[in-house]
Amino acid sequence: MRNLIDILDLSTKEIDTLINTAKDIIEHPAKYSEKCKGKKLATLFFEPSTRTRLSFEAAILELGGNYLGFSETASSSASKGESVGDTAKVVGYYADIIAMRHPKEGAPLVASQKAGIPVINAGDGGHNHPTQTLADLLTIKREKGSFNNLTVGLCGDLKFGRTVHSLILALSRYENVKFVLISPKELKLPEYMKSNVLAKRKIAYEETTSLELSMPKLDILYMTRVQKERFFNEADYIRLKDSYVLTPQKLVNAKADLSIMHPLPRVNEITVEVDNDSRACYFKQVQNGKYMRMALILMLLEVK
Ligand code: NCD
């Protein structure tokens, strides 16, 4: 039985397969509309979500299946003190596959050891978010044609931003990828990511506080929200929240074929004027996310 806890649980070959399936779903949706007939996806969301939960639910519905679940801890037995493992085991008797989001790093991994059905990590604390990365990868593939030879700027909260961590892991397996890590010094990429991933794989990267100076060299600019919910004190959040605001003026020196990405939700990091720029890809990421989640569900349920 397969789970998706970390993006590296999938080989690059399997990522190619998911991308090809997602593209086929986009072209021939009717072919897939009954593939998961009778199957149930449980969405266990212990943290707020719009896109991730609704796209999982839309994904299983478009595959002819159904969903059940909860979207806040208060309405689940976790509020009575039930462990993640017990909750997962119970849900394993009701559903065929679980998508779980949890504020604690590692919770979906624990769930996967107890559930008896495939578990998908839909975001665990400030750690990983592999299905956002699947959305990001399909977007990059459609925009750039390849994952090789890209200079990728990651901007904002690189410390707590789980989408950034999973994306770095995924892209670190391709040829000649360079990262420009743009953040305030308080929100730099965690040391373990630098030593265990970037240094270990000899991946070129630089750390900077300047978005403007980095702009001209970027093929992709991945903006992120400062993760308010992971801060220990409000004053730090308020001081750092508007560190980077992407405006049309700041894009003057950007490449003509830059791809501007953001996992959303955005707060202030990208002004709405940028939405009209043909290089803005963040709403494409939303669409691509649903198709990649459909492809992933098919893979984990071993539907032919
Ligand atoms: C992200 C997350 O939950 O980590 N949202 C998402 O799933 N697209 C990013 C964020 O909340 O900033």
C-alpha cells in the first residue's frame, strides 16, 4: 500500500506518470468520470484550508467517487483528546483513502502507520505539502516544458513555508536547477534543508534579502505568504508580514518568460495589478492542483 507523505515518496518517473495522467484527464475528462465509483475519500483537516480540501473533494467527485470528513478539529474527536493514530484507524474502516492536514509536523506519517488505507499528507505544520508541489510541478511543466536548467526564486517565508520545502525537494532531483532564496533574515530556509538537501546534492543556491536585485535572473518567482499561524508572537509577524510585495513596477527588469507562482492564499505579497500580467500563473496552479490530485488518487487506489 502506498502513501504520499513526502514528495520524495514518488520517483521522478512516477511524477512523469502523474503529469501525463493529469494531462489526459484535462483532455478526456469523460473517460475518468466513473473510475472511482463506490470509492470514498476522507478529508481530515485539522487546520484551515480552501483550495487543498475543496480540490481533493472536487477531484474524487469528478472521478465518480464520494467524500466524507471534517474541516475543523473542534468538530472531531481530537477535541476530546483522541490521538491521530486512533482517528486514522477508525477512518480506515469507513473510507478508501485519506487526505490529512495537521498543524503538527509528522502527523500524517503517524496516521499512515495506523490507517490501513493510503494516506496523503495535505500539509503538516511548517514541514511539507507534497500535493501543492504536484500542482506546482504540472504548472512548471506546462509553462516551461522541462524541470531542467531553471533558476527558481523562492521569496517570503522560507522558514515556515511548507510548500517551499516540498518544492525544493522535488526540484532538487533535476539537472542544473539553481535556487535564489529571498527572505528576511528571520525567515530563512531551515538549516536542515540547506545541509540535508542543497549541500548534499551540490545544488547551487544563494541567500539574499533583495527581491529587486534577484529579479533579472529568475525563470520562476515563487512568492509565499508569511505564515502568521506559526509565529510565536504577534509583534514579529506584524514586523515581517509586508517584507515583500510584488507590484508591476518590480517586474520591470524581469525576464519576458518569467513564471510568477504562489501557492495561495495571498495576503499582500502580490498586488492584484499583477494578476493581469500574462506571466502570472497562480490561478493556473489552482486548476492544475485538482487534476494532479485526481491522478494521485488513481495511482494510490491502483485504479487502471
Ligand atoms: C499553502 C499551505 O497551506 O501551506 N496553501 C495551500 O495549500 N495552497 C500555503 C499557505 O497557506 O500559505
